[in-house]
Amino acid sequence: VLYGGTELVRLDAQTGATIWSRPLGMDVPRRPAAIALDGDVAYYANGSSVGALALADGATLWTRPLAGPGVGWSLALAKGRLV
């Protein structure tokens, strides 16, 4: 769940309890295209960077800068790639 536009929260599907939460820094656009989920990873576009979090524990796997505008990024998964 994207909470407040700045925090990604993983909830227990059965109880609704928080498993982990991680601040993402700047405000993530409140639209589904700014976040993509893979089997074990949550990807997010945030300002001028893109990052990946482990779904198991919310650990940051990596972050990379994005060249171009600071807003309006969308993410998609395609054949093992993040685009």
C-alpha cells in the first residue's frame, strides 16, 4: 500500500497488520503506474530515481537515478526487464 504518497507499506493479507514499511523519500505519484510488483520485488518511480525493495522484509535492493523529468514516470515489467 502506498501510504501518504511517501511510504510503502506491506500488509498481512489475513490480518491487515503491517509487516514492514519503508519511506520512499519524495512524494510518489498516486497512480498505479508508479509502482510495479514482481514475485519478490516492489519497484517504484520517485521523482528522478527508480528503486527496488524486497517484498519479504522491505530491504532496499537498489536505487538508480533517472534522466529526464522529475515527475510522470511509469513502470512496467516485460520479459524479466523493468521498463
